[in-house]
Amino acid sequence: MGELPITFFKFNINTQNRIYMKTTKSKIIAALLVISVGFTSCTGGGDKNNPEDRQLLGAGSTFVYPLYSKMFSEYGKLDSIQTNYQSIGSGGGIKQIMNKTVDFGASDAYLSDDQLSKAPATLVEFPTCVGAVVLSYNLPGNPTLKVTPDIIAGIYLRTITKWNDDKIRAENPDAQLPDEDITVVHRSDGSGTSFIWTDYLSKISSDWQSKVGKGTSVNWPDGELGGKGNEGVAGVIKQTPGAVGYIELAYAIENNMPFAQVKNSAGNYITPSLESASLCANGDIPADTRISITNSNVDQAYPIASFTWIILYKEQKYGDRSKDKVTNLLKELWWMVHDGQQYAKPLTYAPLPPKAVAADEAILKSVTFDGQPVLQNP
């Protein structure tokens, strides 16, 4: 702010020390207006070009990190929005949005009733794509294995501990399976990928359901190794002969890691792919989008697939948030579930089906700032 004049009156000492006001009333008012504008500029009030309004912060899922990185980069080119996404796991993303330290959280598990009840205000969540979780392993020659739900549950319950177990050999008679211990790897952090995996196991194994259950974090059976993030689990598998673990399909492909075909509920062995995962998501979507699509009964569906969600507050006027910042956020999220879907397939994620997009639109249009919808004409 420039230096303001402090002298409004001019003294004439040659006329009997009388003081003459050389500044008219209108000039005084004008000067006062300059002062007022100057103070407003210094405090930043009403500045629609505030750079902070174009900087967004999100955190959560490692499962969808490759896709979000691409989406945020491409949208930034279109609208000069800088989105910093922290790949810290779904549990971390949920914690951050609960604490209101990010603009949005990201999770591969929809929020539970308990989590929603504990939130400081009403939260909404909507899916952005469909992804598959695969069983990957480190074996000599890395054959393409076939596994049943019973085999998967047995490995993770530690009732199947050798690679040449009779159950594995029965499904893979041509594979050279070593007489070697199975080293089981799981996520060590709170993880939506773990939720997908344990949600599936809970559906196909009553023993798993009763002994372990489902969640972003569970009490894993003894004797297993942990890795942080999809990248951490992938790293442990690659570095450990005889290891097996669950990772997102994109990470397996990116790292040239083998993954198993899984027998689905229809009795068909299904190779994980965009097409087989997306078949799980073609049904009706509830208005709040909280739906599990694992263990689908569709003939050719890959059974370990899920939506991944973005989470934010329905009322966006909180803290020191401006309406401009919130508008920028909602425009980006709207773009992600529409034009941004073009980036899903190249990165091995399945785009949203039409029914999911329609549900997303309704949720995004419900988000308000000071009680008024943000997306008036998206």
C-alpha cells in the first residue's frame, strides 16, 4: 500500500496568521476513501484473485493415486488450479477430512455409520472410478495361478502355508509350485485397499468374518508382513521370494508383477481387467453411493473390485474458507467425474458407469456455501 498524504490543511502565515483550508470538502472525502481502500487492500478483503483460493489440498487413497495425479495435473492446465494430493492411505485421508485439515479426503472404503456420526458436520462422498485389487506373488517363473475363494481365505487365515499345498496344486496342475513357505503380506497402514480385500474375504469365508472381519485396519493373523501403501506392499512382494499380497491392479501392471485369476461366484475363473472389474458396478447405485460391489454375481465379473470415493463437507463455509476457493474445488470435482474420466482407462481404472455419474451429480449439486448451492449452473 502506497504512502498516504498526512497534510490536508495549508497554513498562510502572511494573512494575520489565519488558517485557510486549501482542501475542499469533496477532496477530504476523496482522501478518506483512499485511506479506506488502502486498508481494505492491506487486509485482503474481497480479493477474488487471492492465490490461496486456487490452491487445493487433498489426502488419502494410495489405490487411486496414479489416476488422481494425472487428473489434477491436467485440470491445472485448464484452470490454473494447483491441487496438492497426499497419498497417505484411506485411513489417513478420512482422519484429515474429519480434522478439517484438507479440502477433501479420498478413500477406497465408504464411511461407516459410526464415522459419519462422529464427524463434526455432515459429510458427503461420491465415487470417482472403479478399481480392482489383485493377488500378486513372487514365485520362480511367476506362473499365472488360478485361485479359489477358499484358497485366498486359507492363505490369509494361515491354514494354507505352503505353495505346493494340495488345494493350490489341484487348481494349477501344470504349474511348478515349490515346496516353500508362503510369506503373507498386508497393508500396515489404514487402507481402503485393505477394506476392499477384507470385505471380499468376509463375504466368501465365514471363518474370516468371525475371526477377523472387514475394515481399513484389522487384526491380521500372526506371521504376516506389513507394507505401507500399495507401493510398500508391492515392494515387499518383489523383494521376498515366496511372498504373496494384495495390491491395486495398476500397481501390479506398472511393476510387471504377476497376479492370479480368481474364481468368481458364478464359478468362472476371471482375469483382473478394466472390463471384468467394471461389470461389478453396473447395478443400481444408492443416493448416498455407499455400496459394496465385491463378489458380484455377474458371470464375467472380477470379484475383488470397488469404487473409490472422495469425501467433503456438505456445508463448505467453515474456518476461513472463501466462496471462490469452494467454487474452484467443486468445479474441479465436477470435471473429474465427467471430462476427467477419459484418463481412467489409460491408467488401468474403469470409468464410472452412467448411474454412478448421475448419483455423483446429485451429491455435488447438494454442496452449499452459507446454505446456498455452489454449483448453480455446472
